[in-house]
Amino acid sequence: MREYTPEQESFREDAVAVINAGAVVIAVAGTWTRPIYMGIIALLVAVIGYFMTPRSRGGHIVAVCLITVFAILETWLWQGKHIV
């Protein structure tokens, strides 16, 4: 049986980074589509990334929320479209 190696921890951190980056990309994509729906999906993905690592502080969740709020404001105020 193989012993634990630091490489395994590195792979897990890389996976969490990819998931969190995906959440941010989904939130940014809400600028061009429906920001409320994309924001909820991005928040769910960010929460999955949050619970995958024990040392997470939730910074990506805050980033996704802020991006979603800015996407809603941008869509509503500057483009004049409905947000839902």
C-alpha cells in the first residue's frame, strides 16, 4: 500500500482551484445572459469548492456574489433589459 504523498494534496488543491475558477467564469457569463440564473448556478459551484477544502475562507463565494450583483446592475441599468 502506498503512503500519502504531498502530490495528492497538490492535485486536490488544483481541482478546487479549477472548480472555483469555473464558478467565477459562470458568474461573469451572467453579464451576457440572465445574471440571476447564472449567479445562482455559480454560487452552487462555489459552495461545492468551499466544502472540498478544509482551509477555505469563502473568498470565492464573496467574489461570485459581487460579480452577480454587478452583472444585475449592468444588465438592468445600462442595457435596460429585464434581469429575469
